Amino acid sequence: MIKRVFNIVKGLVTYDADREFYAKVFPDTLNRVDLMRFRKMSKTDLPEVLEIERAGYNYPWAEGVFHDCLKAAHYDCWVCEDAENKMVAFCIVSTAVGEATVLNLCISPDERKQGLGGKFMRHIIETAQDRKAESVFLEVRPSNTAAVALYESLGFNEIGMRPGYYKTENGEREDALMMAYTLLPSE
């Protein structure tokens, strides 16, 4: 119970003294991604979230979808900020009845391929485990080979396909690769 309360409070706190200290005093001891932090998304974050979403996807979510996610009881909405407090990524996860589902994970295009996706996914997995989820699910475009490779490297397995799930530039549809990660019971 104490660990759960601590994790809830930890998720609400946006100030990280260690991060700030290391960034200023020992800037060369940590890489840029190590200095990035996660915090809960708020309505005031939506302009930046929408900017990242529109830069990251050809078919972005509408603003109203983000408002609905922020209101939903079983949704975790996170943003990631760099050492200068610039938002660089966000994620929305639904957790209910023992399952966490990654609904949207978007990293600013100029921040990709630096390890942030892995860091964010480990944060999602840890949060899902804290919420007593048994599995984490997600869908990804098979053509997004970098994301598929990342998820596989973290232990996600292919569990199926959703035919015609994603829109494409040529007006056709692309399947979605369904993947799952099984969580081990926490001690």
C-alpha cells in the first residue's frame, strides 16, 4: 500500500532535484535521454502534445480525443520533458481489469533513435506493474520496423494482426501488428 501511494505521489511531482543537479554540475556524466523525465499530462500541455502528434503522424488524433483521455478514470497520460523542460514525447495508456494498453506513444521526430522510446516503454511497463496489470498490449504498423524492433527487444511478442487498421498515404489500409508483454508478479 505504501509503495502504491509513493508511486502515485511520484507521478504527480514534476521537480526532480537529482536531474537538475546532475544536469548543472556533471553534465557529461549522463546522456541527454537519462536527464529526461516523465510527468502526468495536463490540459495545459495539449498545445505541445498536439504539435508533437501532428509532427509525428500523418493521421493525428483530434484534440477532443486527448481531452477525453485526460478525463477517463483508467487512463494514464504522460509527457516527457528534456533537461530544459521542453516536451519531447507523450504517451496514453489505458489500464483496466489486469491489462494495460498503449493507445498512443509519440516521440518528437527530432528526438527519435536516441533511446527515448525504450526509456518510455520501461516507464509504461513499470507503471502497469504498479497498477497490478498482468499484460501490456499495443498495436504498431509492421512498416514501422524501428518500433517493432524496440518492442521485441523489450520482450513484446506478436499475438496477432488487425487487418486494415491504419490509413496510408495512397488511400489503402495497413494492418496493425498486435503485440503483448507479460508482466511478472511484483514482490
